[in-house]
Amino acid sequence: MIQFDNLSQEAPYLVFKDKYNQSLKANQKAIEAICISSYSSKKKEVNGRYVNLKFVNGRKFIFFSNYKSPKSQEFTQHNQITASLYWSKTDTQIRMKAYIEQTSSEFNKNYFAKRDKKKNALAISSHQSSPITSYEALQKNYELSLLETNLTECPEYWGGYSFTPYYFEFWEGHESRLNKRETYELNKGKWIHGFLQA
Amino acid sequence: MIQFDNLSQEAPYLVFKDKYNQSLKANQKAIEAICISSYSSKKKEVNGRYVNLKFVNGRKFIFFSNYKSPKSQEFTQHNQITASLYWSKTDTQIRMKAYIEQTSSEFNKNYFAKRDKKKNALAISSHQSSPITSYEALQKNYELSLLETNLTECPEYWGGYSFTPYYFEFWEGHESRLNKRETYELNKGKWIHGFLQA
């Protein structure tokens, strides 16, 4: 589930919410899973991975991460991303090109304090995406963290990312393959609406 | 569905096939949908979109596209991509960093001749991802193409892309969030196996 707060009333945000509601009603599993494409300008390498979209706050889409993970380093090197999701139950694809930044430390602290303690133990104990000798070693670190740590205090290396789109594409699959593709592109503060060939 | 031909017997390919079989058995919808992250070095912009993975042929993963589409231009500018898929039925994520190239014109012609004629009419009539005035205009072009064109002759602007991974990550979700992450990285022709922190 994605939580919508003070959602922007601009056209592409309303379309996003409408398509989300349809997919939720159709019992879409993992509706919050979204693929974030990023770029490391140091390695000259494109990367991608799924994250869980937690909030849409005004115009900002928010997920959480370890701030020392490879994706965080990539966002620092190149602050433009594309976020792509596909909901199979409604054959809907949404693509958003956006700029990304960290959420405030106050926002992170508030959210962390309310989260499940077991999740927090993992956020504290895990150096996300660093190599480790085995899965068992990961489990051991986690179990130690559960016992020893203040599980409501947000570590400085953990928090949110918010991305603000400047381009949306809404793609609707059709059996004929004559897929419907609508776009919204921000131009001098205005959303320009268009259609793309399938 | 993905068709496997002469699949490489190297470790990450066998893991891929095994996880595919599990997800197929669990009735994963849109099992062939995969997000391709790419980079335009001209625009300095990361992009992403879903494609349908059609074949795994030896070590090559293959999908099809219009060769004049934005993604094709991006692959020409930067031939490294990341392909990410998520199968919700088994809570499995697979990420592959790879180099991408066009399939041969012979391969494209053979495949095109066997495809559904209606799909071919669309491949011929549509300037994929170019703007168009309306969805109705797209339909009209398609209907004209159905009537007038030789629907088994592959146009030069349509064909396959094959990507060959140099890095695989297999991610398995766990309720505790203590997700299992295994990697295979190609080093001087050998796959190095490792684990990552959740």
C-alpha cells in the first residue's frame, strides 16, 4: 500500500491516483514495488532495483534506504532517476522521470520511531548491499541488534528519498498490442499532455 | 512465457531458470515483464521501461523493439544496461547488469515471419514512442497497415536486442525483512559467488 498525503491536484497526480485505485481494487499484489533506474557517473554504469514506495506527499514520491548503499551513492553522483512500475492486474505501466533528494532528518526520525521494531533492528544492523560471508552471518548481526540496540532511534545512515517527477507516462496494455500511451511533461511550470505511438 | 534455447549451464543461468520455473508454477502473471534501465549520454538522462523478455538463448536474453525508438538511441549511446524483474508470487527479484546489442537481421527476419500478423501490422505502422495527435490516429494507421502491407516482411527498423549479463543478483524476500541476496559476478571469465546484506 502507498499512503497519499495532501496529494497534488495537478492532472498527472490525479491520473496516478486513479490508476492506483483501480489496481488496488483488482487486488494487485506488491502494489508499492517500483523499479528505480539510476546512474553512477564514476563507474559510467546504469543500475536498477525495486524499492517499496511508501508515501506520495504533495508532489513527492517517498521510499526509504540506507544512505550508504550503492543507490545512495548513485543518487549523489547523478540526481536524476526514472521510476517505473507495472501492475499486471490492470496491465498498467507508469514511468516517471524525476529529480531525487534525501528527506529531512526530522521526517526520518518521526517515521523511524513509528516503524516496526524488528524492521528497525535490521535497518540499524545491516550495511545494506555490502558483501557478507553468508546469510547466517546476516542473521547473527540482526539477532544481536534486536537484543542490544535502542530500536526507536533513527541512525544517521538511514532515511527517506523523495523524487519529484518532471515527466509521466501512463501506458495501458491492449490485447491487440495497440497500447494506449499518454504523457505529461512539465514545461515552464505547466504540464503538457500528449500521446505516444504504441 | 520466456522460451529457453540451449541455456548456458553456468551457475547463475541455472539459478535463473530454477526461479523462473518456481514462479511459473505459482502462476505468476506477466512473468516475461522486465524493466530495462538505460542511459542517454547526450541528454545525461537515465531512463527505464518494461519490455517482454522473449528468449534466453545460450547466455543471451532477447526482447524486441523498434530500432528508432528512444531506448534504441540510448543503447547506441551507452551499451550497458541493467535489467530488473520482480515476481510477486514468489517474492523474487532478479537484477542483471549487462551489455546490449542488436540481434542479427537474419534472426529478426525469421522471427518476424512466424509472428502474429496483427502484431506485425503494428510493428510496421507504428513509429514507436513518437508523438501522435490522438489514440484514434494510432488506430487509423494500424488499420491501414493491416490492409495494405506485406505482413511477414520484417522492416529494417524493427528487431531484437540481446543482452549478456556480467552481474546477477537474486533477491528473495522474507517476512522478517531479512531478505536473502546472492550475487554472481563475472571476473576473468569466472563467476564469483557472494552474499549481500539485506
